[in-house]
Amino acid sequence: MRTYNNNYKPRRQWKERPKEGGLEVIVRDNNLEKALRIFKRKVQKSGLLKEIKMRSFYEKPAEKKQRKKKEAVKRWRKLQKKLEDRW
């Protein structure tokens, strides 16, 4: 007869990801307006607002594929333009 270990804990099926630090802005000399501008710029650069807006509604897989393709083409054209300006 097989005996079972009562202290056995099953392993998790998913790995815990470490949480990212997030966006942080230091307020200097009580200049809140400047800190807010810096924060807005960081949020814009990180693409956080864009992602939140996209996740607010369901996106069909076909539409998602089309969007990703358009973004890739846009990035490629931007890179080509940048390389052309170099020469």
C-alpha cells in the first residue's frame, strides 16, 4: 500500500512575476507643477494610457493581429526614415 506525505504542497502552475517598480517622480522644492509635467511625460513615454484604453474593450484576435501588423509597419518605416536621414 502506498503512503502519502501529508506535508506535500503542490507546486504552482504559474510563476510569480516580480512587480515592476512603476513610475516614480521626485518633487523638488515643492514644485508640484513641474513634477506633474514630468510624471505625465513618463506616462506618455511608457505607453501606459494607450494600453489602458485598449484593454477597456475586448479586441477580437483578428483585429489585434491587424493592429500589431500596422504598428510593426509604422516602426519599420520610422526606422527606414531614420536610416535614410543618416546617409
